[in-house]
Amino acid sequence: MATTLNKKDLINIFIRSNFLLGSFNFERMQAIGFCVSLLPALRKLYKGEELAASMKRHLEFFNTQPFLATPIMGITAAMEEKKANGVDISEATLSGVKVGLMGPLAGVGDPIFWGTLRPVLAALGAGIALTGSIAGPLIFFLVFNAIRLATNWYGVMYGYEKGTELVSEMDGNKMRFLTEGSSVLGLLVMGALVAKWTTVNMPLVLSEYTNSQGEHVVTTLQTILDSLMPGIVPLLMTFACMYLLKKGVNPLLIILGLFAIGILGYWIGLFA
Amino acid sequence: MTSLQFILLIVVAAIAGMGSVLDECQFHRPLVACTLVGLVLGDVTTGIILGGTLEMLALGWMNVGAAMAPDAALASVISAILVIVGHQSIGAGIALAVPLAAAGQVLTIFVRTITVFFQHLADKFAAKGNGFGIEMCHLGGLLLQALRVAVPAAAVAAVAGTDTVSAMLDSIPEVITRGLQVSGGFIVVVGYAMVINMMNAKSLMPYFFLGFLVAVFTNVNLIGFGAIGLICAYFHIKGLQRDIAAQNAGPAAGGSTGNALDDIDDSDLM
């Protein structure tokens, strides 16, 4: 049965790709989601026994960064199309391509989307939201989703168009450049956020006197810290958290610990 | 609360629950979920401010690989209901959010385990070539995630305005709520630490310090930092290309490989 996929099928895959993680489970993770995303293509290409076999092979374990699963969907759709039209592509090849791509793509996608894009947009939006302005949530929601939808769309389309060509393009240096480049950007912004988007105020009075001009001079812990290195307290707190997280401490426990420090500090007058 | 508000609230909670597993549209993030709850309950400003506060708290909560983050969906929806309907402070909202996030995490792990059943059901449908059945298994998992937030939210919304609940929340001493608000100023460091650890790139830490120092001593805004970051990334990649070219060239081959690499279109890399 020689059939080809058209734009409508690819749009259908794109729409379904937005629900990839819906049935995430601890056994095969995104497997059902991947199969359901590919179903429009499979239904068109195969009938009967062949259709059942194609469904089965796409219910195999699958897990990657959800937005970057889309090029894998595109490539797989292109390969299934060739297979249905008589090109000799084995099941092992198909699953090899999927497994081979999901690791590297997660490696690129996690620092870009979860490490850089979302925290930066969320911090920007949250900062505006603290003033009570609707612009905060709107900026976060609209910008993030515009980039996400574009990624999903071009992922499916480009993946299908390029097919297996993309596989060879993806290994090697380009992926490394992309990962490290986005990590550079993400870390630089994180450094800025540690300094800018944290508030620590230590009004603990260390000395108080009236100088020769009759001015009342108050030196607090905060004024001393600010004259040495502003932002040093949140910086040290960040390093402490990184250390504890690396030791495997549950982040919620760290948050509770910081709350305890805040309450205790407020109670004894260290923080305000 | 009118019955229309009650129904809309459950819809928002269900969408947030689905968002927490899908992780696509970000309806489960406090910034979005709290705003929507505020919109439904007629106090959008409180919803936005609580959302911004909790977003800082949850900045580093992300699902990477198989690891489960604390659950922002349940925490956002229920603390927003209690703060807005029960007339509580933002500090009380923070106090409620953390245990709720832990409870939500347990619930989502539970649901993701139950969904293994749908996985095996899907195998049976696949053997018969029944695509519709597989689609229903997919939907089943998604609906369970919607329910796990919608049901607790409905239960809380039903009792939120009552005197008993208000009395309970009012009994939280001021030193706790004020102290929590103070902690709210720096609790975000946990999120920063999670993000930095996830990048797992010790050799790139100088860029982190550069960002920190520029932020401390200048007034550059976030857009400016984005631009500086892009320039740094450009030069970092240039350096990497040179290193790789030098490695490939080895002692014998000389500079020809370097030229070939320079031909790579840099615009692809950004």
C-alpha cells in the first residue's frame, strides 16, 4: 500500500505532540503519548496486522524533553512512510533512531527550556506580578508558549522533511555548541538573578552615635555588608543550597530550613 | 462563592492538574494558576501577587528525566483559594504552599504509578490494532491527573469561607507569617541552586560570577543580561570551535581543518 503523508497528517501530529506527557507513568514514561502522537501517520500508512505491529513498536519506552520530542516524531514519521512504501527499514533501526536521539535531545532541551528559558521568564514575570500587574503572568505565559509552539511546529515539520539526514546532523559538535551556549546564557542570567531578584535585609544595629556635625549615624549589619559586597548573603545561600542538593537533600526540606531561618531571624530581629 | 464560581474553580483546578503532567502550556505554574483562581474568585490582584510570590518559591521545581519535582499545581490552586476566600495574608499563603506541594508530589507519584495499568491496557489494544483504545488510555492518565487536583480543590473550596477554617488560619501567629514573608525574599535561592546544579557545568561557572558582579555593581536590566549572555555564548562557542579544530588538526595536519570549521554558519548555533 503506497501512501504518503501530507501536511494535514503532520499538523495532526503537531496537535497531538502538545499532549505527549498526558499518560506519563513510571514504567515506560512517555510511551503512550508518543504512540498516540504518531497514530495519524500509522493509521494512514498501515492496515491490519502491520498497523498493530507499528502501534506495538511505538509503545516502547520513550522519554525526552517534551518539546524536543517533536523532531523525533517527524523523523520517525518519515521513516515509517518509507518503510510502508517498501524501503527496508527494520524495527531495530526505528527504535535505534528513537533511543539514540532521546538522550542527546534531552541533554540539549533541559538546559535550554527548563534551565534557561522558563526560570528567566518566570523570574521576570514574577517580579512584575509582585506589583500586582497582570503583565507579569501574561508575559510569562505568552512568550513561553509562543517559543514552545514554534519549537513543536518546526520540530515536527523539519524532522519529517529532513528525515534520517537529521540524525547525522545531530550528533557531533553542533549539539555540544547549542548545549554549552545556552548554559553560558543561563548561568550568566542566574548570576544576575541571585543578586537582583532576592531581598535580604539585615537591620541589626551594630553601632549608633551622633557625629561631630550632629548627625545621627546608624551602622547596621546590612550597611556593612553592602559596602563590602552587596548580594553576598544570597550568593552564599545559593552555594549552600547547591551543596545540600548535591548531597541529595530533598529541596522541600531545604525550603523548610530556609523558612525556619527566616522566622527565627525575624523573631530575634536579624532580618526584616 | 456562587455555584458558577465553584464550577469554574474546579475547571481551573483540573486544567492546572493536567498542566502539571503535560508541562507544555504551564497552567500549573503558580504565576498562571494563582492568577486564574484570582480571576474566578473576583480578586485577580491578590491572585497575581500570590502567584508571583509562589513562582519565586517554585522557580527550580522541574521534572527532568524521571525525577519528580514538588507539585506546584496543588500548592498554587489551594493556597490561592484559602488566601482569597479566607482573607489571609500572602505570608499565610506561603506557609500553606510548602506542605501542599509535598502532598501534591505524593499524589502525582501515586497517579503516575497507577497509570502503569493504562500502559499495559494500551499494549492489549495495540495487539488488536485498536488505535482508539490507546487514545483512551492516554486520556485516562490525563484525567486522573486532572482529578488529583480538582477533587482536593473542590473539598477545600467547600469549607474555605467557614468560621472554623478562618479561625484556624487566623491562629497562625504573626511572627510566623511575617517571618515567612521575609523568607519569601530569599527562598528563590533554592530554585537558582537547582537550575545551576542541573546545568552541571563547573567549567562555565565564571559566567555565573560575571552575571552576579555586573548585577551587583550596575543597573543593567534583564534584557541587557540576555544580550550580554548571547555575546558571551558566541565567544564561548568560537573558543570551543578553535579547541576542537586544534585537536582534530593534531601535530601533522596543520591549519586546513581549522578553515573548514570556520565555514560553519554561526547563525545556526545561536
